Amino acid sequence: MTTEDSYPNELMTVQEVARYLRLKERKIYYLLAQEAIPCVRAGKKWLFPKDRIEAWLSLQQHQPASDVVRAAPFSTAPVAVLVGSHDLLLEWALNVIHSPIAVKMTGAQEGLRLFGAGEAMLCGTHILETGGQYNIASIKEQIGLSPIVVIEWAKRQQGLIVAKNNPLNLYNLGDVIARNARLVERQTGAGSQILLQRKLAGEGLSFLQLHRLGRPAHNEVELAMAIFNGKADAGIGIAAAAGQLQLDFVPFLTERFDLVMTHADYFESPVQDLLHFARQSEFVEKAKELGGYDVSELGAVHYTRK
């Protein structure tokens, strides 16, 4: 059977054009979001006129090399990468099931940017927003027109990590300032750093009053290790990170950690395998062991856009 025989219809669906171009469906949705592929909208469906797709393919062959790399229809589809915020339970689960998803800890805001650019399959985020809400406004701002779904991964205790037995008696950011305690920060755009900014503003404090270390930590464990090794006295992080090194923890709030993905990727085996494992007793026991997790609503959909 020839290629022409395989695609006799004048209008192709997302699935058909993906097969025709030998791309993943998520790459087609990315090209749609970038308005980089010819299409028409029929109700809620995207359709692709075959003659315009063939003309588009011909045009790509005559693009300058730099443009082809940026938007070529035969470029490699995004690999299975998780970007965004760091989570110990999520990282553990991916390792246990030997998931093909690679972890790239970028911080929540940078992760959303990378996801919106089609460079990742998943993004983890826990951005505290106005009114005590989480993630959705930031997701809408950072991500274009791609069909996405946002599901809950876990609720986590977030607060102040301090040395064992809390020798400086640090119970809030006012104490950190009053005692000139050394604070290790997270990178700009990390969910914990955004929480720090909001806590300072809410208490009428400023960054200028803090004794901040020069180099930020880029994940939960790195932050906890700085305190464990005596390089810092305190930092904003999750209870599970403190527990791993038997550090003391002062809870501030319970936050929601979400996973962002396209509709297509939600049904792909890497995501479904992860969600299946998260329903097993081994996973639930690990969440209890780490401490500070509530996984009772894992998988709940908090936002969807088709």
C-alpha cells in the first residue's frame, strides 16, 4: 500500500496527520499551539487539509537551516522529560517503576515555560497564587493553546527547615531575621522561592533583612543538605526533605503539587504506568514513610483545556 493510498481523505485528523508526518501526537499539538502547521477548525476538532500539508512540507525543504531546526515537521518530538518543581515522592516512584521519563529540575516557572515550548512531557508545579490558590493562573499565563490537563500529584507540608533540635529557636521568618540566621534560598521561579516572597510580604518583611547565602539550592535535598552540613541555618522546603536528614521542621501551610501534561500524553503509557503505581500499597506506604504527604486525591483533575 502506498502512502497516497494510506491517506485518501482530503482532511486528516490529528492522529492521521501525526502518522502521515511520522510524529508523536503531542508534537502536532505543539505545532498547533505555535500556529506553525496549516489546519482548520471544525467544531471542537482540528482538521488538516492534505494538499496544504503537502505544500507545507515542500516549503520546509526550502527553509534556511536555522528555521528548519526550529519548526521542521520531521524534527525529533519532545522526549519524555519531567520539568519543573522537585518532589521526592515523584522522583522515587519514577525510579521504582523504571520509568522512561527523565527528571530535569528547573523550578516551577521555568518548567512551565519549557513545557509550553513543547520541550517536556510533564511539568510539576506548586506555585502559591493570590487568594491561596495553586498553579492554575500561572499555567494559563505560561502555556499557549495546547490541550492540557492538570492533575493533582499530592498535597505536601511546606515550611521552615532548620537544624536538628532547632538550636536557634527559629519558628517564623521574623525569627530568622532577628537572629541573623543564614537562609538558603531556592532558585528564582521555584515554588518554594515564590512562597518565601509571599510570606515576607504578608509579614511586612523584605529580602534586604535576610542573611541570605550567595548560592541558591536547586532542589529539596540540596537545600536540606546545606542545613545538615552547617552551611545554612534555615530554608523553605517540604517536610519530607527535612525528615530524610532528621532535621527539624516548622510547618507553614499545606500546598498542592500538580502535574501538567497534554491530553494526548495523559493516555500515554509513561503517565498511565505512573498513575497505576500510585494506587498501589507500596506507594502509599512510601508516602507515609517520607512524611508530610497527603495522596488521598492523587489524580484529581483541577483544570483541563481541550
